[in-house]
Amino acid sequence: MNRRDFLKYAFMGAGVIYSGAWITACGGGGSSGVQKNPLYIPSDSGLLGYFYPQNRFDMTAQPSYFEILPGKQTRMLTYTVSANGKTYYNPIIVLRSGQNFDVNFQNNIGEKSIIHWHGFRADWESDGHPSYAVGSGNSYNYPTINIIDRSGTYFYHPHPHGKTGYQVYHGLASMIIIEDTDEDNLKTTLDLQYGITDIPLIIQDKTFDANGNLVYNPLGMNGIMGFWGEQVLVNLTPNPYMNVERRIYRFRLLNGSNARPYRLVLLRGSQRMRFWVIGVEGGLLEAPVQVSEILIAPGERIDILIDFRDVNVGDVLRLYSLQHNLVGMGGMSGLINREFEVLEFRVTQDSNYNGNIPQTLSTINPISTTQQQTFTLDMNNGVFTINGQVWNDSDPLADYGYNFNNGDKVEIIFVNNTPMYHPMHLHGFQFQIISRTNSPQVIDNLAIDTNGRMATDLGWKDTVIVGPGETVKIAVDMTHNFGREQVYLLHCHILEHHDAGMMVNYRVSALSAL
Ligand code: C2O
Ligand code: CU
Ligand code: CU
């Protein structure tokens, strides 16, 4: 049996069950006749409102109701903040590099939870490790986090073991934007403003019942494929469109889905249009990269620019997700291998805008590694494993044998022996992607250099797509200033894989070995 056959066999043998459901927003040839809704764009309060914390504040996870489908109330879970006389739900938190970030988390959702600040470098007692989860009715006051990360689009969501998929799916997820001087320059050059020309696009797939309530039924035995929703929402808007002017816009894409990756193109009719990748999880790239297609997996953030001066007033562009082969499951393509529209742009107005895409955005120093650590991803009896191990929930601080010294520069090698992609994520440190080998076609097609990397593999990352059968090398500089041993997580960001135990602890000593 060769490797490809093995991959196919592995999945069929697992007896995966899936519902025959599919994406309802699919727009096949263009005019699908679906009712389109204006994209929800946040302002300075309410859902996703931009919130600029200066002092310690309270954030309460609690049930709340939103009208997502017209005329129906959906029970969700949201992070609620009352501050400055305003109420925010899942605020987009805007921070300045160097400032302190102080949060009191209050859990009122009826089960254990804790917030993880995905992408931040923070002492592990503020990182949302599952050992810090608190029961409903309880609170956790995060020790002060000094923001040392670069400008970029970050992510926050719950991290209690075994319940992350359920809680994120029910709504607990939003963005953090960090600003610094690189960001100030970009903002000035391109005349960008939050909620007007700098727009969050939080992409999630959800399934609703006839009453508008969320249905959560991960696919397959033990949720092998994770949860794939029937309807794709952007900022919780079904079938969204956005009116734009002929000028440059910046979009901050966050894949907040539990399991679904998106293979995104920008179409005018069937013509592919260009756009630019300017940033990923750890902030701005050194320079913009022009592309015509990107992959974005759960947990990843990709900042893009679109120049609507490439088209005319009256034109319609569609952000569209194509079929892909990131999940090798033979004939079971009903829900997975579909193409569908994500967002429609209607170019409604000309403008006298004269901004140009800058040549440089930031400076990134490459990491030179001095040691290696391999993590092999396998599937055993319907459970995904990392070096043969699964998370031990009865001992959340278990030692999995990954002990590093402060200051170690480690080449991590992910080897995927499964028929499914895994977006691998590290807490504690951002990393750089070195190379990809044995990549599936959909990744190989996007390679922009001889190391097999995609445009979205450049810069500082915290989550990396590892395709079925693929080997991916990354470089991590494990230097920290937290004054004690750190316990961080390494896990798959398909939330059902993570909940089923595709996660390990790794430790980094307090002091440098040197
Ligand atoms: Cu966004 Cu440990 O995850
Ligand atoms: Cu994280
Ligand atoms: Cu996975």
C-alpha cells in the first residue's frame, strides 16, 4: 500500500458518518436568488464594537440573543463588556503595543470556561491554559499583560478543555487589534479608518434549526472531521454584501470557524481579480504580496488590501471559496468539497482617492535555529494524536516530554500522516515558517518560493496549515522574560480535534541556559 492509498484507506476505515447537508449560500453561477443582507460592520459599541481599554475592565461570558436570520432570535454566548457608558458584545479590543491589558473574566455561561488571548506573548497564568478554567458563577482576574507584540489582528476565544468547540461555535470569539508605529504609517498612507475602510471579516460556518437556534453536531465518529456548518456567516451576517467606493480597503480576515478552511478568490464574473496580503497572525509582512488566491484555516488571520479602482462603478465582486483537497475523504464530498460565495462587494461610488500600496510595511528578522523537535500527526482508532499522545484531561499540567530552555531556537517539524489537514497552533511564541514539502496540490499551487511557502506563510505566524501528507518546518525563538517556567500548549486548531485531545503541553524554563 503506498502512502496515498494508506491515507484514503485510513479515512474510509474510520466509518465516518456525515449529514447530507450543504452550504445554503452557494451561488454557483452568480445570481443565486438568495436574499442578500448588508454586511454587519461594527461601530463604537454593540456587537463587535471597537473598545479601547485604558484600565482594568470586566468581561462577562453570558447567554444573549441576536437576530442572525431575519425574524428569528438565536441564543448565543457572548463576551459582554459595559464601559464608558456603552455595552459591547464580543468587542474588538484595540490596544497599543507597550500598554498594559487588564481583564477580569466573569463566567456566567453554565459551564467551565477561560479566555485565551490567541497570538499574544503572555505569561502562562494569563494565557488561558485549561488548568485555569473556572466554573460558572466564578471569575478569573488575569494578571496584567504587558502588550509586547507587534501591530496586527489577534483573536480571543474560550479554552476550557473539551468544550472549546461548543463555546466558540455558540459565539464566544472576537478580535484584538494591536497598533504600533508600522501600523500608524500604513493607516496614514492608505487613509484607513476602522469600520469604514478597515473592516473585520470574521468568517464562521453555522447550522440553524427551523427556529433559528444553533445546531452543533460534529461530523463522524468522535467528530473526526470536526464541525462543518451549513451556512457561512461573515460578522454573523448570512449572505452578506458590502457597498464600497473605488478606493483601497483593508480587510482583516479571521477564520473563526471550528473546522472549515476557506480557499478564497476574488471574482468579477468568472475572472479572478488581484488583491494583496499585507499581514498574518503576528502582524504586517515586510512587504505586500500580490495574490489571486489564499487559504485560511481556523485560527489564522490574514490582512488583505483590495483596490476597487481595478473595477468600475456598478461592478460586483465576489469573495468566493473554491473546492480544495485538504480533507481526503474519498467520495464524501457533500458538505466539505463545495464552492460557495462568502461576501459580495458592490462598487457603488467613485472617489478621488489617490493612495498607493506601500512598498514596505515592517521589518522581520529571521530566526536561526540550533535544535529540532518533530511532531508527527497520526490517527489511531478515530483519534488524532501528536507523537502518539493525546491530551490527558485528568492532569492538565502533564509532562509530555517537551522541555525547552528559555532562549532555545527550535526548528519544529510537523509531519502529517493523516488524510486531513491540521492547522497547528502554538501558545506562547510566534514563529516563522521555513519550508513545506510533500504538499497537497491546493497548497503547492500557491507556492511563491523554492521552499514551497505560500504568501500567507510569510511573516510572524501562530497557526500553520499542515496539509494531508505534508511536512512543514517552522522556526520558534523560545525567549521570554516572564521570570519563571512557562507551560504552553501546542494543538490543532480544528476545535473538535483539539477537544478530543490533539494537544500537548510544552515547557520553557525560567532562565536562559547560557
Ligand atoms: Cu486559538 Cu489554543 O487556541
Ligand atoms: Cu492560541
Ligand atoms: Cu486537527
